[in-house]
Amino acid sequence: MVKQINEELIKDEELPEEEEIIKEDKLVVKSDKSTAKKKVSVELEVDTSIKDLGPNPFAWVIHLARAVDAWRIFPRIFITTYIYLLYKVVVWYMELPNPTMEQSGLVSIVVGAGAAWFGLYTGSRAKSHK
């Protein structure tokens, strides 16, 4: 019955030459070519089964990364480097016969940075990996 009504509507109305009639699912849509849209439904099948690909060839890299993180190698290297730098700067400063204001400022900055380094080192914790 709907099809008959739609066909009667098409016969009764005269359409300009530039418009087309798009018939889809017993529905008549008037449109010109620049605004016509079509909805398409797509069915997709996805394989979600678990595949056994064998042992991970990069497991040793993951293990090494977790060990480096747990041992906190990089923070300890940075603190050791800072201690060495601090020692060298303080010895250099104490050997100066008449230190200038700029040299005193440099030593002040290096010593002051130690508090920041130490605070960052003691405030950070190694994250536990489960």
C-alpha cells in the first residue's frame, strides 16, 4: 500500500529537470545531486580468539627495564655525578686567593642545587610492578 501511495505521489507531482528521485526502502526522497546522502549499514566480523604465539622474544628487555627501574640506577648516577661536581667546585673555590662575586655566586648555585637534587631523589620512589 505504501508503494502505491508513493507511486501516486510521483505521478501527481511534476519535478524540475535538475532534481532526481531516490527510491530507497519504499521511501521517496526529492533531492538534487549535491545534497543526496545515503546511509549504509555494514556488518563486521572480528576474530577475538586468543592466539598462542609462543614466548615473547623481547621478555628479557622488559625484565631488564623493570630491574633498572627497581634498582633506581639513573637517580643514583645523577646523585653521584652531583656529589663529584660539588666536591670539585668547593675545592676549586677554596683554593682561590681572592674569590669574586661571580665565583661566589657559582658556588652558591651549585651548593643550592644539591638540596633540590636530594629532595627529588628522596621524594621519588620506585614503582612496584605486579
